[in-house]
Amino acid sequence: MKKLLVLLFLALPFFVSAQTQHEYASVEFSPAIRKLGVFSTAMPAKVVDLKPINMDKRELDIIIFFQEVQDMEKQGWEVDTKDIVALDKGVHMYVWTLRKPKQ
């Protein structure tokens, strides 16, 4: 009986975590297109054209991408995956997927 109670106690976190549902989001940035997109199950989509913001300083575009991810982390989001996707010859996109527990 004691072993059964210990086993149930050890298995409890597994059953609780298996039931946790999450919100998902992706932060997408393409240096060639110079656009940043945020898409989520928890908030409205947002697409930002970085050309008028940084003008001819393309190197600042990625800083805004990182700042967006950091802002979301401050709101409880956790980076789940980081991918670089080829869209076309010489055109790629950073796609970071984030998640946080539903409230």
C-alpha cells in the first residue's frame, strides 16, 4: 500500500502537466522583406513594416525582432522553437514560436 501511494505521488505531476493547455504565438522576421509579424492565439495579429522605422539602417531591423521576443517573454511567453525558413533564393525568414500556459 505504501508503494502504491509513493507511486501515485510521483506520477501526479505528470498527470497535472499533461492537462496544461497553452497559448501559442510566432514572431516572424524577414531581413529581405524588412517586415516583422506577430501572430498568436491570445492576441490580435501585428505586422510592422520596418523600412520607415529604421530607414536605410537595415542592421537595426533584427534588434526590433529581438526586442519583440523579449517583450513577450516579460509577459510570460517562453520561446519554444527557433527556425530559419527559406522563402525564395536569397530570401529567408526567422520564425520563433513561443508559448505560455492558458489562464
